[in-house]
Amino acid sequence: MIMPLENFPDYGMLTVKERKEMVQIQLIPRGIKDQKVLNAFLNVPRECFMLEEYQKNAYDDSPFPIIENQTISQPYMVAVMTELLELSAIDLANGVKILEIGTGAGYQAAILAYMGCKVVSVERIGKVADLAIMNLKKLSYGNRVEVFVGDGTLGWPDEAPYDGIIVTAAAPKIPTALLQQLRIGRKIVIPCGNLMIQQLLQVEKLQKDIKINRHTGCRFVPLIGQEGFQE
């Protein structure tokens, strides 16, 4: 059930109008078309995931710092990554299981949870995982997200297989473990490249191979772990 916009808690300073403007100015003109994705962005309050000093700018077209030198991504980047999973209405009605690597503040997970996904999210930094859990508890659909602390490059095999994987940090290559944990015919959305130049990839797992579609350039914090960058 979609909760009417006006029924969301008032977090003190931001309005429905700003959320609508974010969708109309930042997302739709850049090609975001999936109405299920747009509806999530109209309804999930990004201010819940921002540090207090940045909450007044929650709907700016920009990433922002959180704790431990991590960031909350630009709304457009969250939207395009969500859309590239290509989740159908039937998928969402059935509560597809999505693996997220890099929980951050929890905003990407909240978008997926609002849409109807069950989200398994792996965060490397314990304090960041605690922040995300606290943020997600503010929302009624936050209980669709499970947050674990671990090496995201290894995925989370206990809950595999997954109907989609989103990686919110840049990897030097596509981690083998993530491909192994993805269902055939489903997609990983991952930024790949070096620490300075990265490209967003949509990787579809086929029966005996993978298909890679290349999308926008991007800039993410590094994916650190056994199959990622080293600390």
C-alpha cells in the first residue's frame, strides 16, 4: 500500500514540495522513467538519512558526507542504479530479495524497501551500519532491510541467491562472489574503475556468461575488501 505523502512524519524542515521538485527537475529530465522508482523518490524522506547539519539541503542535486568518510549518494545516482535493476511490478509484489553492498546511511536500501523489496545490506564499517539501522527504524518499511557487517566484496552467501545486487562503492572489477550469488537472468549494478575514473555497469548473469551494459560515468568511494581495493 502506498502511503499518502502528507501522512509521513514531519522531520522539521522539509516539505513534500521539495521532494516533488527533486523528481521533476533532477530525475525525469535525466531519463528516469520507471514510475515505481519515481514513486519511491516522492515518498522516501531523504532528510532521515542526512547528518543534521545537511538536512536543510536534503533534496539538493548532490552527494553529502555522512560519518567515517562515507557519503550519501546524489539522488539521481540512487535512482538510475535502482532503475537499472529492472524490477517488474510482479517482482515487487512477490517481495524480491536484493543484496546491497555498502549500506551507508541507508537511503538506497530504504528506496528499495519502499518499492517492496526485501533488502540484505552489507556494510564494512560497524559505526556506519549502526547509523543506517537507526535511520531505517524511523520508517515503517525499514523493517524490510537487514543490515550486516562484513566484507561486501564477498557478498552475503547465507541469504543467496539474490534477484538483484546493487553495489554502492567503486570496484576495480566485478567480484566473482557477487556473480555466484546472483540468480540467472538477474542483474548487478556496480560502478567499476579506478579511484578517479569510474563507470556504472549493468551486468546481467546469463546461463554460461555475463552481459555488460555500460552507463554513466560516476564517482564513488572505493569498495574495500578481498575482491576490491585494499585499505
